[in-house]
Amino acid sequence: MSVLLVLAAQAASPVCTTPAECAGQGVDTFLGTPERIWASVAALVALGGAVIGWLALRSVRRIGNGGRRGAIVALAAGLTGGLNGAVKLAVADGGLGTGNGVFGGALAVVLGLVGAVLGGLALAHSRRTELSG
């Protein structure tokens, strides 16, 4: 048996599919449930929107197109991540620590709002730079 197959089997073994399977298994199943994965992906998308929005806002005057592309990407990523986080919170059955992705959903909502605000500000500043320059 190859080393890669052994490592892949060990990596896949702690993943569980339901919160009942994850109960009492410890730290190894942190990303186990699909709900947590959904919330984590939403939070990562929202974080990407916040980072891109911050970079676009910081460099509005240095980029040739006024930073519009980065601002639009930040606005879209922030809204997408935030809305996915809000939907995840709406359909979650339990509270924190139940494997339903409540913390990731809440984090996605907050980061999505930050990304959308930063993207909107960068878009507004890029329009002002376009009009004045």
C-alpha cells in the first residue's frame, strides 16, 4: 500500500457527516459536518471580499481604472458571503458547538457587511476620482 493511500485514509477517517456522528469524537472532527463546511466557505468568501475591498479602497488613486474592478469584486464577494452566512444562520438547528455552522455563519455575515461597505466606499471614491480627474 502506498504512503499516499495511507495518508488519504487517515485524513478522511475523522470526517463525519451528521452532528450525531461528530458528538464526542473530539477535535479531529472540527470540519466534519456539511453545515460547518458551508459556513466556513461563506466566511472565507466574505473575508476575501473584505480584504479586496480594503485593498481597493487603499489604492483607488494608484490604479489606472480608478479601482472600480476591485471595488465591484469586493462588493459582490461581500454580499455573496454575507447572504450565505445569513441563510446558514436561518436554517441552523442548534447553537454554538452543535456542528451546525452557527459561528461561521455569524462570522460570514459580519465579514460580508465589512466587505460590502469597503467595496461600496471604494466604488464611490473611484467615481469621484473619475469625475475630478
